[in-house]
Amino acid sequence: MKLIHLADLHIGKAVDRMKMLEDQKYILARILDIIEDELPDAVLISGDVYDRGVPPSEAVTMLDEFVCRLSRITLPGGERLKTFIISGNHDSPERLAFGSSLMSGGGVYISPVYNGSVEPISLFDEFGEVLVYMLPFIKPAHVREVLKESHEEAEKIVTYTDAVAKAIELMQPDKTKRKVLLSHQFVIGGDRSDSETRSVGGLDEVDISVYAPFNYVALGHLHKPQTLTTRGGSRNVVCYSGTPLKYSFSETTEKSVPVVTIDGGGSVSVRRRPLSPLRDMRTVEGTFEEICEKSEHSDDYIRVVLHDEQLPPHVYHELRSLYPNLLTTVTSSERVSREGRLIGSDITAEQDEFEIFSQFFALVNGRGLSDDEAAHMTKLIERIQRDRLNGERMVSGDASD
């Protein structure tokens, strides 16, 4: 059994207000090339098909064209390619599932709004039957709603792990057959990137052990391609396909399409077909002069990190002449701040204001204070302390006379 695994298309997404529709149309065409070359038994799309619950009309048209192309692919045996789609946390399950009953007749299966019932769909190869289960993105509240008639059972669903484990238990997966699950959750141990929606304190995390009943779990949600291993040397493979495009500058891993093979005994192998985008997303660093001397003209999506202490005027305009798709420009000090490396855990209660500022200055600028800068800072701190003391006296009434 051969499967193609996709996820997190995020059709309609904009990065720093730059619409990605042209890039998405291009990469979907490249994915279709791979599918037509591989001729798998099925394509699995594991959620976040759209970037938001109410997608723009161009995004709906793009998905419609993509799915129609998939449904017209004929396999060597004469059967049509089957496509399985679940909703992710960015999708509206109701909107995504519209017309799903009609489309299933053409081999396109879309998960309905979760109601506690997940019926498998059968695929067949020379070794027999493979069951495909589609579990859309769920929260504990979704499962508690399903169990509301049994108050005691509903109260047990507290965490995301509880919710997914219970949803899988309700499926009653057939232990005698090979099984595939589409799921859209954050598995503990997965590597996040900056373009993903995050929950506070990791509340949305799911323990990988809940997926033990399945030979292959086609995951969506995390944007970096990665394969996670279950405990105890299990044969089960739990895999994130990753996004087909980079949607943040933290994504340095090249994108790819997983091609999954399941043998007669249920063992799984995964190889990845590389994807080349219309435009890359990357960071360029250096002083303004160094970057201009390169004379590199590129249509890639660019973030420029400038190492200058003082910037000349019209920096952005001149950089745009080199990089028409420049998304953002930051200084090295801003980057340090955003990446959370400014003074924090190294500060001690014994340090005075001057020591703290000196530490901050060295971290941001890569050098210590000069004698003139140190003298100026000392005077400034003394003045601030004096003004603060005078203000305290006024509040307490010492200066009322």
C-alpha cells in the first residue's frame, strides 16, 4: 500500500501581509507532479487545509481545483485515486465538510464535524485490507460533549491526551487489520516553528502513546517535517509531513512530501520527495554596506538583519531595490530581543543599575562600554536616582515646606 501524506497547506495564508497564493498554486502543482509520478493508492491531507475558518474566495477556488485534479487521477488498475481530508485547528469543520457526502462518491472523503463516531474507510492491496480512520482536530470540550449523557465519563476528559485517547477508544480499531489514522494534534516532543498557533503552557499537547493501535499516523499541526518514535520499539510510525512551504523564518528545513509504504505485515517505511518553492524564505545578515556590496538581486522572501550601530537614511528603500519581496528588516539588537536572549536569568540581586546596563549593552552590541559611554551612563543613572528620591520625598510630604 502506497500513500502520499500532506498537511498544513494553509491555503490563503499571508506572511507579514504578503499574500502567498501564487506560491501556493505553484507548490500544489509540484505536489500534483509527484502524485502523478508515484501513483499512490491514496492521498492523506491532515488538516489546516485553509489558513482560517472563513477562507478568501481565491483559496476556496484553489482547493477546489487541486481536489478535482486529484479525483481525476487514474491508477494502473483502473481505479480512481482516493483522497482523505480532515479539518485542523485553522479550518472550520462545518465549511470544509460541505458537500462531503456527494464528494465521497468520487473518492474524496472529508471528515465531518466530530460527533464521537469515526467509521473507517477500506483500501485494498495485494495483501488485503487497510483501514483508514479520519480524526479531525479535537479539544477536550468536543469529547466531553459527546459523553455528556455519561457525566462520570465526561468528567474524566481533562487533557488533550485524555480527549484523543477516548476518541480512539470509541473508534474500536480493528486489531486484526492494518490501520492508518489521520490526526491533527501537537504530540509531545514535536518541534514547533514560529508560524504555528501556540497554547499557553503546552495545554494542547498529546502523548504519543495514544496512537499505538495504528501502523501509520499521518499527523498535521507542526510545520517542520519530522518523524516521532513511540516507546518500546513499536513498529508504529507517527509522522508530520510539515508544510509544503516555509511560513516563517524559523523554518530552515527543506520541505518535502512523505511517500509512505505499508507492507503485508504492517511494517511502514517513509521516504521523502523534495519540494522546491517558487521563492525561498530566508534571512540575510551583515552591515548595510556589506549587504549592498553583494549586489544580490533576489525574488525570495527576505528578512534582513542589520549589524550596524547607526543606520543610514533610506535603508528600507535601498534594500527593496535588491530584494523586491523584502518582508522585514531588523537590527541585530532587535533580533536578540525577539529571540529572548536579553539579560534575564543572569541578573542577580547584588548587581546595581550600572552593572545591569553594562551587561545589556555588551550583549546587544558585542562590546563593552567605552570610557566616555561609561561616564555618561554613570551621570545619567545618578540623575535618575536623584529625581526618583526627590519624587519620593514629595509624595511622603518631606518637600511640602
